[in-house]
Amino acid sequence: MLLQLKDIHTSFTNSRNETFDLLRGVSLDIEEGSITALMGGNGSGKTTLFNIISGFHKNYSGSVIFDGHNLKRLPPHAIASLGIGRLFQGGQLIPGLTLLENLQLGAPDTNDNRPLSSLLKPHQTREADLQKKNKAIESLIQLFGEGNKYLDKLYDDGSSFSYGAQRLLSLARLMIGDHKLLLLDEPTSGVNQQFFDTIKSIITQIASTGKTIFFIEHNTKFIRDIADSCAILSDGIITEHCPTDNIAWDVAKPLSYNTLIKQLFHEQS
Ligand SMILES: Nc1ncnc2c1ncn2[C@@H]1O[C@H](COP(=O)(O)OP(=O)(O)O)[C@@H](O)[C@H]1O
Ligand SMILES: [Mg+2]
């Protein structure tokens, strides 16, 4: 198992000083090389669960075991360097940096990270930068084909791209990284059909390189098309986790979300 969540509990205190238990014993296994979708109503705690895995939310009980490491006391950067990459909800390119610089942020640092190392070793730094640039360009070609439009826009500011394009390019950035597991928080939210299909193909391509993908998603068609399995977070626990092939997707109609989930898992079409 690449990732094991064991009996995770966390609670929040609201402005009226009332405590509520958001996660009440989440347990889930994510197999290496799999694509797993996580569904659940608004406010059910999906993003919080991702924050726990990636080290941004520390106040929880239970354990997160990744690739043999217990992540409990590790800060986000240490967790990232173990091989967990993240696409944040609404995640986009960083404005003020060019497309190339944005992509290069995803490339692993082959140089050592000591503060003055780039001054002390300018040659190695130039070499590492060149490698990162090549990696960025290679990934654009791999994802979007030879002569694609992004290659002519390497020096355009990140903010000059449309919202949908920024989401695609943020995924491309994750592809460059040396990650074993990618956590994608609603990769398709707010993008139009054209980008929707491209995002699907990018995620499939990233998965085909052996990376494990765990993603939060509402769109059942998207999940059915790309995921191996689907888990439901409801009332603070994982109520279902099964192969997407076993789910009666045909009943999916625009019902209330909870009704939809019940029907998907419990009614045969
Ligand atoms: N830092 C926080 N402080 C207080 N409450 C929070 C915090 N983060 C999340 N919550 C609460 O937890 C609930 C679930 O949030 P979230 O994990 O973002 O849900 P989801 O991603 O499933 O929509 C929210 O409704 C919010 O009330
Ligand atoms: Mg969320």
C-alpha cells in the first residue's frame, strides 16, 4: 500500500466556540499505481483530509503512513520531498513568474539547497537550471504535442493564461516533479468542456508514468472515465470504497448529492 490512512479524527471550533468533529475515524488504503477518486458533499472534510496528508493540518489523531513513513510530525516541505505533490483547490500559476519559471518550480532540485550555493557554484547552478528548462519543455511537448502553442509562450506571465489553461499547466508542473503520489483537489472545477477533456488525458498520462493519483471530484462521468476506484466521505468517515466498475453509474441523475451517492452505491441499474 502506498498510502494508509488509519482512524483519522479531527475537529474544529467555530466562532461561537462550539467544537464539531469533522473527521470521525477516516480509514482508507491507496494502492500504488492506482487512480482513486474521493467524493463527498460540500464541507464534508475532503480538503481537510488532503491538508492532513500533506502536513498543513497538524491537529489530528490517527496515522498517515506513506511509503513506510509516518507523516505525523513532518512539515509540508518534508512531506513533499518524500514524493507527495498537490494541486490545490482552484490552484493556478503564480502571477509575476513566467510560464517557464512556473513549470521549473515543479522540477526537483538537483543542486544542494544551501542558501549561498548558487553563488559559490555558479556553473552547477546554470547546469541545473538548464536541466529544469529542458524538463519543462519536454513535458509540454509530451502533453500537448510538438509545436504546441505553449512553447511560444514560455516567457509570458503566468497570469496571462486563461483559468482553464492555468489549471492544465499546473498539472503539467506536477508531472515534472519527482512525485510518487499526487493529491488533486477538484482538478476540473470551473473549467469548460475543452479543458475538461484535456485534463482527463493529462491525468491519464501522468498515471501511465507510474504515479499514484488521489483526487477529489464531483463529476461522476470524469470519475468513471479515469478512476480505478471511488471512495465516499460522509459524516466524517469513509462510507464506501469500491472499484468504479462495480458502481451503478447509470443511475446518476441530477439528484441531491446524498441521494445520488446512495443510489450509485446501493441500487443496481
Ligand atoms: N481552518 C479551519 N478552521 C475552522 N474550520 C475549518 C477550517 N478548515 C475547515 N473547516 C471546517 O471544516 C469544514 C470542511 O471543510 P473542507 O475540508 O474544506 O470541506 P470540503 O473540501 O469537503 O468541501 C468546513 O465547512 C469548515 O467549517
Ligand atoms: Mg474542498
